[in-house]
Amino acid sequence: MSFAYPDRLDITVAQLKGIYEQLQEVFNDRLDLVLPEEQFEPNDPMRREVQVNVQNFVNDVMDMAIKSLRVIDVDDGVEEEDTMGIKELLKESEKKNVEPFDLELNEKVRQAYQEWEDQTVKVAQLRENGPRKVNELYMSEASTYLNKLDSRIDDLSKEITLDDKTPQYKDDDEDYKTIRNIHEATSTYHESLQNLYDTEQRIPEIRSNIDKLKHLVAYLEKD
């Protein structure tokens, strides 16, 4: 004995929408389980892309199912037109669950976020290396300047002798006086540097002597 099966299953619009919404709910619950929303930033591009792919899969499933269904409470017409009408009904349910995914806007957001990350890295590097770079630049410039100054001083020193006068200059010669003044200033400069160095070397000794004097004064005051 054979049974005849209908080519298409009768269904109402409400039933079709109910099936569609149940599928959406099942897949959205699965998405929330695998990619919990609370673990992502609002409108996270990666999660949104997965959500859209899931929605497209649900749509493909319904497209295949519609070919085997006959919606009984819609206007009769050409099969293709009926199918398009059903898809429009399903889109209304889709909008309730998934907002439209703007690929262009998503790309702009991704680029802006990447630029923000790059700038954040640059700022962090400047905070870490900036003071050291500035100090290195300062020390380099200072060293260059001092080397040039020492070289100039050496050149001027060679132009004069240690005697009070030289055969080519006279006491009242202005150029001679200028060179002598530079020589004296140079000697004073080097002497000051040497005194500063000697003082720095004696600081521990001076500090130790001061501490000893403090202890001595404190001892005498007790008596």
C-alpha cells in the first residue's frame, strides 16, 4: 500500500516566523555561550562578524526550507513572488535580533582603533625613552661645544709665549693685550676646573671631618 505525500507543507506566516525566530534564538544562545558578550567591547568587530555569519547561515537554512513550504495565509501568485514575500516577512524578524552590519563603517572603526593603538605605543615609548634621549642629546651637544672651546683655547695658547713679551708684540699693542687677556682667562678657567675637581674629591673627607666635629661639640655640651 502506498501513501501520497504532499509536495509542499502548508504553514501560516505566524508559524513560519515562529520557526525562524526559534532558530535565531538557538544560534544566538550558542553564540553567547562560545563568545560571551560581556567579554568583548560593545560592537566588537570580530564578534559582530561572527554574529552576521551565523545570521546568514540561518537565512540559508530558511531559504532551503521555503521551497518545501506553502504559506497559506498570503496572497496567491507566482511562486517566485511568494518566496520573495516570505523573505520580506522573515527580514522583519531578523531586524529584531541583528542590527545591519555596515562593512564600510566597521573598516573605519578598525582603522581608527589600530591608529589609536599605534599612537598609544608611541606615547609609551616616548615616556620611557624620552628623558634618556634628551639627556643623551644634551650631553652630546655639551661635549661637542667643550671640545671646540678647548681646541680654540689651545690654538690661542700657541700664539703667545709664557714670557711677558714676544718679539713681534709690544706692551702697548692692543692685539697683544687681547691675546694676553685671553691667555689669563684660559689659565683661570683651567685652574677653576682643577679646583672644582679637587673640591669634589675632598667632599667625603670634609663631610667626615664635619661629622667628627659635630660629635665633639655634642660631647662637650653634655659636660
